[in-house]
Amino acid sequence: MIHSDDLKQEQCKARCISLKYYSFFKMFRFVILVLTLLMIPTLQNDAQVKGVNYVVLIGVDGMSPDGVNKANTPIMDNLIQRSAYSMSARAVMPSSSSPNWSSMLMGAGPEQHGVTSNDWRPDKFQLPPTEVGPGGIFQTIFSLLREQQPSVITACFHDWGGIGHLFERDAVNRIEDTDGPVHTTERAVSYIIDKKPNFTFIHLDHADHAGHAHGYTSPEYYKSVEEADRLIGETIKGLTTAGMIEKTIIIITSDHGGVGKGHGGASKAEMLIPWIISGPGVVQGKELKSYINIYDTAATIAYVFGLKTPKSWIAKPVLESFETQ
């Protein structure tokens, strides 16, 4: 038979144990909440550049660092003063257009994506890709965006037909194979103002034409770089009109340079390219010391949008470009 005093002691003991465990679990939940709150800003900062909703990638075919330095380029000069930049980024070999534009979009080199010449087609190649993405080719930044952020709007305006084979067309909202640099820019700006795409790739081909026709150190070539500079300015005006400029990262680069009237070799004149990035969260007026390869462009764009990149990509984001690094 249990005495009332013993029962009271047992009940008191049980209540003490309950209060002890309640206090423990309450404190445990509090600690977890604090740790979670502390981690959230870090995860957001690691995942996406704050204040950026848009990226515009402008690729000027055949534009060399020499072209930027010797031509009259007030727009790019002004951007460089408030951007992170390199005049010694590298193309991949061979220093031809398709292998390099592919690398820029695919985050890897020809050894991985298999685009080894301008003759490459998705159903016509010598070297198969190491991994086939959702569009039947090595995955690009376009389909990566579509997979992980399905609601984004993307666009590509290209002045050379070969570009149209180098990405998953069903992952892009607007594709235009345009006629000349002015038309390309006009169409891109019109779409930017109308639809405010999150990612836009604008390809200008005229500088490479001038290099092939007159030489990559000719007055005509430098004039073509000046025209590219003017059109970059028109694009910036369009972003301003659209109310996007304060939330846009702009990347300006090229696929290769040239020597004489050609390219495709391994000389510095052919292999070195300009790489300029500006916008919110980007350091200003900083010449980058990091080694930059053309394929790092895709990884940098992925970093800005907070995308997880495929294991098959060898590219790395140019973190030195950003203020938080």
C-alpha cells in the first residue's frame, strides 16, 4: 500500500523531471532557432549576389585586349573604372568561334563539351560530350537557369548563325538570328524594354569580319571595336529606360583575338580576351589577378543567380569580382 506522503513525493519528482526536460527542449529549440537565423544570411550571400535580378552578357566576336586598348572606347573605358576587369583572360584552344562560345555558355572546354570546330553540330561531331544534358548537348547556362528557376525569362540575339547551334533552344524564351550589329542591338534593346529578361546574351560579329578582311591591327578593325563600344552604350541606355540598370550585372567579353587576318592558333594575340564585369555587388576599378578562362563566364553567371552547377562543368566563378569576397 502506497502512503500519501510517498505518493506526493513521487508526483513532485515526476513534475521536476517533466520541468527539467521541458526546459531542456525549450532551450534546445531556442539554440536551433538562433543557429538557423545566423546561417540564413550566409547561405543567401553564398548563393546569390544581393540586389541583382538581371544579367546581360555581351560577346564581341574577335575583340582583343589590343582592340579595347587602342580603339576609342569611352563606354568600355567608363565601365572599366567602375568594374572588375581583366585584359588577360584566356580563350580555349583552338581559338575559333564555336569552341569558345560553347565554352562560355557551357562552363567547360572542348575536351568536355566536344565542340572542337565551327563545323560542329549536335548531330555532327568528332568528339562526343562527356555528359549529355537535357537538350541533347552538353548543358549550358540557359537550361541550367530553366531547370532551377523555371519562371525566368531568357533571350539570345546573335549576329552569326553558328551561335544558334550552341545552346538548348527550348530553354530560351526569345532567339533571334539577326542581321548585323546595329540590328542585333536594336532587337535586343527592344526586347529588354518590353519583356525585362533575366538573362540576355547579345552576340556581335562585325569586329571579327573586320579582322578577317583588313587585319586584327588595322584601322578598320579598331573602328569596328569603336562601333561595338557605341552599341554597348545603346544597350546600357536600353537597360536604363527599362528601369533595370540598377539591378543588372553586365559582362563584356570575346571569344578570341587574332593575328594577321586570322585566328585559331595559340599565340597570345589570338588567345587573350578582355573580360569586364560591372553592376551591383561588383568591386569597382579593380584589375583582376585571378586566372580567368572563358568558361568561367558561365560559372560566374550561375553564381550570380544562385544556381547549382553540374559536376561536369570545370568552370569556377570569378569570386574576386565581388565585394563580399
